[in-house]
Amino acid sequence: MIASRIDLLKYNEFEFFLKRDDLLGKINGNKARKLAFLETNKHQFKKGQVFISYGSSQSNALAALAIFCHENDFKLIFICEKISSFLKENPHGNYLTALKCGVKIIENEEFANRKSKALSLKKPDDIFIEEGIAIKEAEIGYKNLALELQKQLNEKVDIFLPSGTGTSAAFLAKHSKFKVFTCACVGDSAYLREQILALEPNYDFSNLTILNPPKKYHFAKPYLEFYELYKDLKSQCKVEFDLLYDMVGFKTLLANKEIFENKILYIHQGGLDGNVSMLRRYKYKFD
């Protein structure tokens, strides 16, 4: 994997470094880091190898796994919630990417949750991938990222990245010589800790600080303040950020500026294809 560049940006009076993992390629951001292990070891799988995963029909993980499998002649079975008739009739975003890559998308209608449905379909030789690619094997990608940052930076920084499952922040903090900060975008801080401990039961949180957002945000709900922040960041920084995770991330970061001892390095985790569906909702509600 080619190292992504680091930009120095300014939002209002707040100056920060931005790690441009959004520019890594078709598979970018945290999904590129999480899939580094599979990418390195893909030669071990036979043509037609089946991967099974689950999650939202518009998840970034779906698109990343779809591209990975399509490019390597593997097959992906993906379990999601019941898909709306609108999305079926007007495919867009990550769902459209998955369809173009030939993913077998199955709606869960009879099991208690999507994971149970996915596991019920798994055959002995299939590779099961947890939602959001929250797998132990993702660690190697973040060990590499920690080394990459160490080589690129000539000064001490505090690293910030928002979290879904916490996989990225946890593994980066484990291997980084810099302090790592994050916030929960799905659920609260306690739930995020649970997610990390499910991934690695004896995880040492000494180099990872979980910050609380300035207020409670419901995941994927459109907020006018997020839409305005999204447009402001795009205008001032000339960079597009993710509406689901980065907006909570920047709200949390800006609300906690005083706790950081060093300049912030914010990691752009990509996932901009997901903005296609979110922007439709925002423009319908607020424009």
C-alpha cells in the first residue's frame, strides 16, 4: 500500500494535520487498512472463494468487500436489513457499488439479527467477516499505519479519528507512539469499550482516550448542524468529509480542543460513497 499524504489545514482558527487515507484508491480509508491483511494474503484463496458478511445496505464495509472480491474473482454474500423499495428502484451509493460487483445481497427477514442469518448460511470453507470488518486480522493494517505516521511526521502530534466499532482506533493506539483519541459515533462510550473488548478481551486502553461528543447524536439521523459543518469544512478546507462519522468526530474534536497537548492529526477514513445517500436525505430535509 502506498503511503497517503498529510496536509496541513485550517478550519476557522483551528489548524490541524489531515492524513489523507481517503485518497488511497477505490478501497480507501479505514477499509483499506482493515483489508490490508486479506490483500496481502489473497494468493492463499482459490478462485471463487466465498466471503460472508453483514451490515447496512449502504455500509462502507459492503462496498470495500464488494470491490475486493470482484477484483480477485471471489464471491461475497452480504446480509442486510429489509431494503426499501426506493433503494431497490433507485440503486445508489455503496448499495449500487455492491450490485455492480455482483454481490449476493440477502435481506434478513426471519432471524433475530443479521449476524445470525449470515452464520446460518456459512459453509465450512467460507470466510466469515464481522460487520464493519471488525476482525483481529485488521491489526496488521494499523501496525503499518503507525509506522507510516512515525516516518512521515517530524513533530509530536495527538491523533484523532471517530469510531464505529473502534477497531481502527484500538489497533492504531496499540502500535502508535503518539496518543490516540476517538469518540463513539454508534452508541455511547461504554458501548464502544464493549466493542473493543469483544475484539480483543485484554485490550490495554492506556494509549486510547475515548472522548464524549458535546451532546447525544442518533446514528445516521440528519442534523442541520452536521449539514452546515459539512459544507463549512468543504468550503474552507477544500476536502469532503463523511457525514456519518466525521461530523460527530469534528463536533467532538472542536468541543475538546483544550485537552490536547499537541497539534491534532485527524485521520480521514474515507467512506465518501456513503455521502451519496446521506446527501439526498439532507437536501430533502434542509434545502
